[in-house]
Amino acid sequence: MKKIYLMRHGETLFNTMDVNQGQCDSPLTENGIRQAKAAKAWFDAHNVHFDAVYSSTTQRSSSQAGCPIPAAKTSRKFSSA
């Protein structure tokens, strides 16, 4: 059976400033990077492998998409919508 995992990006600079970022881009903080690495560790611990990853083109999302996803057989697809 196929599974779909939904994941939100980690903490961003705008999150720490309580700024609504919408389509504006804001980089991940050190905490956000730790959160992404923790997500990767969870996927690894649960032997989760991805055939494809869909992400927006914002830096906070696309940099996140690269972190928890094992590089081996993953094709990344981006959407500006």
C-alpha cells in the first residue's frame, strides 16, 4: 500500500519574529535545521523511503525537502503554485 507523508518546513527567521510570511521567503533558523534533521532521523528509523518529493520553490521548503529525503532514488518536483 502506498503512503503519503505531509511535512511542513521547520522554524524560519520570520517565525521567530512573529511575521506572517505567506509567499515571502525566509530561511530556516538553526532550530529549523535541527527540526529537519530530526525528521530525517525519524524517517530513517522507520525505514521510510521516498520515490518522489513535491515541494514549493521557496527556500524554506526546498531546502527542507533536501534534508529529510535520502538522495538515492528521489526525484524532486517543485511547484510555484
